[in-house]
Amino acid sequence: MKVTELKEKTPDQLREELASLKKESFNLRFQGATNQLENTSQIKTARRNAARVKTILNQKAAEAAAE
């Protein structure tokens, strides 16, 4: 997931993306707890993608507040 792709999305789309990333993160953690997860780096990737989305949302909110 690239930052440029995220900046082009609307805040509503970003919130939907964040919700899906949180679900994915939960599912990966659940798989890890039951020893079904093969690639443990997926958890790290999902967390970082969620953080990227949150950062872009906060930037857009700050821009809207400044206007």
C-alpha cells in the first residue's frame, strides 16, 4: 500500500480501509494464537498499513481544520 494511493482517497474510503485492516490484523493475530499462521511478517505489515491510513486521516483532518 503506497502513501500516494492513500492520499487520493476520501476520508470515508480511508475509514473503510482502516476497518478492513483492523479486521485483517485481528484474523492474523487469531491465526498466530492457534499456530495456523505461516508468514508471521503479515502481522507487522497489517499494523504498519493501518498506521499509514491513520496518519493520512489525521493529516486530512488537520488540513480541513486549518481551512
